Amino acid sequence: MTYYEEELRRIKAAVFGNQGQIDTVIGVRNYIDRNYENELSLELLSRARFVSKFHLIRLFKRYYGITPRQYLIDRRIAKSKKHLESGMSVTETCFAVGFKSLGSFSMLFKAKTGKSPFEFQKEQLSRSMVIHES
Amino acid sequence: MRVTLISIPVLDQEKALQFYTEKLGFIKKKDAPLDGGNRWITLVSKEAQDGPELLLEPAPLHFEPSKVFQDALMEAGIPWTQFDVDNVDSEYKRLTDLGVEFSVKPAEMGTVRFAVFNDTCGNNIQIVQTL
């Protein structure tokens, strides 16, 4: 057995011993993956899992390193890039990925990617035109 | 400042280029000649061609401490670099069919499924799927 395999074994026992908690956070992540385009309710989820909402958030952060909200935003921004690349309008995109206001969508998009959704789309579309012409 | 490049030390750039493009499926983005037969070779993922570039860095060939460090990591089985995949098990099957050797078979730890293979250029590489 290599040094790395021994370390894996040690870390697994020390850090990842609680399979129940791990199953819970994986369940939360899958729930976000399935529902991020719609209304999302952590309250509903925590009730289904018999744990408090705050405990759920703490557990998620412990195992994934980010909060469920941060993960949800990343998911939505990633999907919105796909929509914008395919030519969907900024307003349509905003609601299609589950945001409720154009203002907060634009602000988050700019914070995460460095460009506003409008700028991003203009760049992507002009890029694909260049490719088609060449 | 932006993160756009990560380096991977390789003993033989040409051999690495073949392994990383033909077996792993990366795409060559830049290839420019440098001094002494070295090249500036960068690769990108097929799915993110405007994403970060992977530099095939020939340091182990010219800078002894780099070689010593690389050999020690290899000996200990430690992967210094990891890549994300959608499905570890299907990548494991695809790569073993191509003759790639794994030192850690697909296994789970916490919220990830992972495996470790030998890139034939002196490195252990870890592939990871987040569960």
C-alpha cells in the first residue's frame, strides 16, 4: 500500500466517518440540482430530512466547503451562460434559471463572471459569428 | 489577477502531448518553440476551450529539484494534480481499455468518487466526481 493510500484510509476514518451526514448533504445537493430552475425550499428539505434548516446549511458547508445558497447561485449562473450563448434573451434567461429579479441576476452575474449578462451575450454571439465567417 | 494556467511537470513533452490529447482527450491550444528544443505547449478541456490552460512543463528534464520532487510524489502514490469528470467509473473503464494504469481504483470518500492513474510522464493524476 502506498503512502497516499494509507493517508486516504486515515483521513476517511478521521473526517468522513459519519455516513448519515454524508448521505444527507448529497441528498441536499441532488435536490438543488433537480430544482434550481424552480422555487427551492430548504425548509421543505430539512423537514423531509428531520433536521433543522441551520443544521443542514452547516453540514453542507462542512462537506462541500460552500453553503447551499452559494452552490445554488453557481449552478444558476453556469446554466444562464448556456442560455445566453444559445441566444436566449437576458430577461428570459433570468427567469428560466430561477432568479426572481433582473437586477439581482445582473449583479450576481457580473460579480461571478466579470461581465454583465448583456456584455457576455454580445461577446459570445460575435465570437460565434466570427467562427461561422472564417 | 486571473487564474488561467496550471503547470504539470513532464519529462518528455512530445510523449506527454500524445498521452494528454490522444488518451485523456484534451485539445492542444498553443505550441510554440522555445530555446533548447523546449516548447510552450498548453492544452484545454474539450468542454471548456476558453477555460484554464494546462502547461506541459519540462522542468524535470532541466531542473534537478523538480525531478526529485516529482519522483518522490510518484513513489508515495500522491497525485499533485486532479481533473473533474462527470463519471469516474466510465472514465476508469475507458482509460483502462486504452491501457492506462490505475494505482487507486474508483472509490468513495465523503462527497466524492475518485480514482488515481499514472500519466506515463512521471505523475499520478486524480480524477474526481462530486456526488
